[in-house]
Amino acid sequence: MGILGLTHDDTGNALEKLPVTIKVAIGEGPEPGAENGHPRKLDHFVFKRKALRGQDVVWISAPEISQAHGENPTELGVVFLNDDPREVLRTEYALWTPGGCKCRGELVQIENGDGTRFEMQAIRRTQKHPEGEAWPGNYKYVDGPKKGQPVESCGDGCPDLERGECRPSGDLYFMLEKFPVFGTICRLHTSSYRSVRNLSTGLMQIRRLNGGRLTGVKAILKASPERVSYVDRDGTRHTSVAYILSFEIGARDLRTLVANMTEPVRLLAGGHAAFELPRGSQYVASETDAERAREIASEFYPQSATGEVSVSPQQHSEEDEQLARICELGRQLGYNDAKTKMLVGQWRQDLTGLERKLRNQSDEDPQDTKKSSRSPVPARIPNGHRRSTTRQPVTASLDGSVCANDEGRR
């Protein structure tokens, strides 16, 4: 019948774990073997396949898939293979290095006598526990202005998050409509706050409108340009274009919309009465950290891969998004460009603190926000935390992040 733990789980359900052999991206990582290579962002989707180069398995261009989608595509038809949105879009905070994911945090539900609450919890690989331990546990700062204080938990206040070394991690798994392959699955990775939020929101809406089902549903994955105006650390105003991911299902009327969304189900059903995957046998992606660590670290965490931060002038960084949010907050509060520029200059070493200060002012005086005709600032990250705390200097520690010790000294 099968092998427990390999082909079936302890309830008898088949473990249908698909390998990731196709990668979709809106950026290019450094060329394999290029010591001084840097990632670069694109304005269209590209397609990659795994191939062997020497003794390394690397991602190379897949011209046959590119040809099926035309030149420089910005829209893709994708088909979901699981009803569970957590298996379609896996999100977390993550700090990747070429050796693997050093720290990851996710939203968890806590049940206690006071009722239900949600919080971010992290697991971190340390020298004491290379397999990973609950972070921050009993660790405290041993040096600097926070000496003796507990290390901040995942989310608000985490120094790795404030420095940009940890960031949102979103992995989208799907089958391509124009290049469908059974027995494998496609993956797209993003670390953009906006893209993660858009994809999560779109997926929830599609699932809700489809009665809780996602399997066999088709959506359009889009990369849309957004022009952002921001002020740099020197107080100079710039504009930049960022390509943000989102889902879309559109049609001229509701009947056509539903037909477009469920077309793969009808095609796969063929002459059968229905196309149905048992809920215990839906497809999930099978990838280990070791398989994708080098790829993700080099493309999305270049400072971890090379030991220094190198950003191309054309790249739209997370700092650009933060400056854009500060400018928008200033406009909502009635500040002119000169005042916002002055504030950015005064706070250039602590832009996170400035954003928090302006947001607190906006929250305290909602009437100012209501008077603004502009759209809200997309400042909240997908898990509900705000990426806005005062940055504090920290020193290197045994795990390479913050200088901390274990109060228990096990």
C-alpha cells in the first residue's frame, strides 16, 4: 500500500509533495560563480529551471517557458493546487544566509485563560542550538545602551528587522496555465512588504468568493509598476518605480468572471461528473532550506551572501518604501515638502523612529487623516505589526546578530 512517513501519513492519506523545478521571478540573482555579482530587479517575469553546472545545481533560463508567455510578460495565468492558503502562499519573517534560514518568525495562535490571542514567535539557529531554539528566550544584551535588557521578540523592535537583514518572506506555489506540468510545481519568492500583503489579500478574497476552495482555481498574477516619490537621507527628493505583485480575476460580467476562474476545473474534469481532490490528498510543495538557501540569500539578502550591502541605483529598496510612507504621512498631517525634507534630514539616522512619530501623530488626530483625500499609507505588514521602532545600536554576538547572553546559562 505504501510507506509510512514516505508515501503516506499516519492517517493513511497520501503525501503528495511536489518538487519545485520551475521558478518564476521579477528579478535576476547574481550569475552562478560570480564573486562580485549583484542581484537586479526587472520589470517583467522570467522563468528558470534547475540544471547541473559542474557539481552545483543552479537555476538557468527556461526559453521554452518564456516563449509560451511572450516577450517580457507582466501577467501570468496561474492555477492553485491546494485549498489551504498557507500551502499556496507561505509567509513568515525570515533571515536567510547562504547556509540556510538563520531565523524565522510566524504568527501563532495562543489559547489561555484570558481567551485567544495572536503573536509572532521565532525560531533561531544559534551556536548553542544549531538546530534552532525559541527566540529570544532568556537572552539579554551584554553591551551597549541596552545592556541587561531582554532582546526584543519577533516583529516590532527586532534589531535584525530594523536593519533590514530580516524581512518578509513570501513563497507562492502554483502551476502555470500556459506551461502546465504535472508531477512538479512552480515557485515565486518575494520579500516585498507590498507584494506579500497584496498576494495574501487577493488569495483570501478569491477563496472566500469561491466557497473556501482554491484547488483548480485560476488567477492572473500581475507585476504592476508603482511610481514612488521619496526623500533620501540627504534630504533630496527622488522618484522610483517598483513592480508590485498582486492577483486579479476580471471579466465583463460576473458569469464570465466565474467561468474564467473555474476553467481549469472544467478542463480537468473532462467527461467526468466532477473534478475533486480529496482534502487529505492535495498537492503541497516539497523544498528544504538547504535546497534554496544559496539562491534566496544571493538574490534577496545580498548583504548576507557577500558580507556587504550593494544596491544598484535602479533598485527600489525597502528604504525607498519607508521614505515614501514618511512623505505620505507628512502630506496627511498637512506638512509641505520643505518641512518633510527638514524632518528627514534631522532624523536621517533614525528614519524608523521618524515614521513611528508621524504615525502616532496621525493616530492621535484622526480628523487630520480624514481631511486628506489621499489613499492610506501601506505601513502595516501582513502579520499586523508595524515596522516602526527606534533603532538602537547593538554589537556583534556569538550568533552574529545582537550581543546577548542567556540568563539561565545552561
